[in-house]
Amino acid sequence: MLKTRVLTAAVSLAVFLSALLLLPQGGWVIFCAVVLGVAAWEWAGLARVAAGGRFAWSACVVALFLAPSLVVVPGSSGWHAPQWAYHAGALFWTVLAPLWMWRGPRVQQPLLLFAIGVVVLVPAFAALVDLRRGHSTLLLAILATVWVSDTAAYFAGRRFGKRRLAPAISPGKTWEGVAGAMAAVGVYALAWAWLGSPASMPLAPDGTPAEPLWIVPVLLGLAVVGIIGDLLESLIKRQAGVKDSGKILPGHGGILDRIDALLAMLPLAALAFMR
């Protein structure tokens, strides 16, 4: 199983990095649309919808994602999602998702899960496109925040984990793992502040690049939101009675299982970094 997981991770990373660094912007939009379609299909599966309904909803989600590419937005260059989409995603992940996990209601109505899925999926994939317009390496550095957080949480949790973070949702996650994740992201953020250019810094309220050390609380905040995204997907899977969101990635499960934290942090990253 470990060999399968490592091989799948290596191939997936190679495909993703090749698309991110080599494709033209139009090709990147298409690549994101394909991955979004698979993620939407899996989400509809968690809502226990039959194949016909899953296909129809997935097509609608992809159409919503592609809509900005069909409209010329004044003052922008190429594809550009509306700001309100990112604010909607940020509101969901910072307010509604924590409330959902705290109160723990079982959402069984497919239409409600579909509405939540639109807010979860579309802003995140739109951010993948908008953030890449600035520079692909900036997007890669932002994504690496979650990768650093996940890796550190895994090893710190295995070595020191005793106090469970959310035993009713994801028994394997611990507060010690969270502490390890925050420490690693803090070091990563300090390195970014030291080595990064002004163009790679988050934006101040007036739209200008913030001071370098502002990158520390920004990345720590994104890491926290990423953990919320991971927990929420675990809650939805638990309520749906499944272990994985899909089977497309051998040894890992589905697309949603790999991008749950990214779905949560990307809309906020777009608000923080997008120029």
C-alpha cells in the first residue's frame, strides 16, 4: 500500500507541476476544469445522487467555473473571477464551516449539499486560475503552504500526538499535529519573508504589497483554514458513510481527498495575494 501511495503521489505531482509550469493560461483553465469536473462528480456522490444527476450537476459546476473566461472584465487581462466569489468562499470557510462542525448537523438534502458544493469548489478552482495569472511560482509557493502544513502535522502527530483534535470527525488528527504544522508553516513563512520579492507579498488594505513579515500571519491563517477544510471533508464523508470520496487515485482515494485543505485556503489566498 505504501508503494502504491508513493507512486500515485509522484505521478500526480508530476502531472500537476507540468500543467502548472508548462501550459499556457488557456490550457491551464482547461486542466483545472477537468479536475474540477472529477471533484464535482465525487461531491455529488457524497450527496448520494445517481449517475445522471451527478453528471448534470458536475457539468453545471464546470460551466459556472468557465463563465468568467467568456466575459471581458474591465480592467483585467484575460480570465478573472468576480471578487464576490472569493468573499463567499472566505465567509463559508471562516464562519459557516466551523459552525457546521461544531453543531454537527447531518445534511441529507442533495440540493443543500449541491449549493454548498458550488461555494466550496468554484471559488477554489477560480483562485487557481487567477493566482497563476500573476506568476506560476507564486501559486506554487501558496500551495506549498498546505503541503508543508500537512507533512508536518503528519509527522508531529505520529511522534507526539496524544490529544485528539476532533475525535468525532477525524480521530487520527491531534493538537500536537496542529502545533507541528503551525511551527513548520511559521518557519516557511519566515523564509518567504527573507527571500521573497515585493511582488510575492500579500496585499495591504490600500492594494500595495504589505511589509514582508505580514506573510507570517497570512500563511498561518491559510494553514488553519486548510485544517478546517480537511476536517469538513472528513465530516461529510463520515455522514455519507464512506472512507474515501472516490477511487481515481490508487492508495489515496479520490480527488477531494487530496485537495480538501486547498479548497478551503485558496479563496482566502486569492483575496490576500491577487493583484
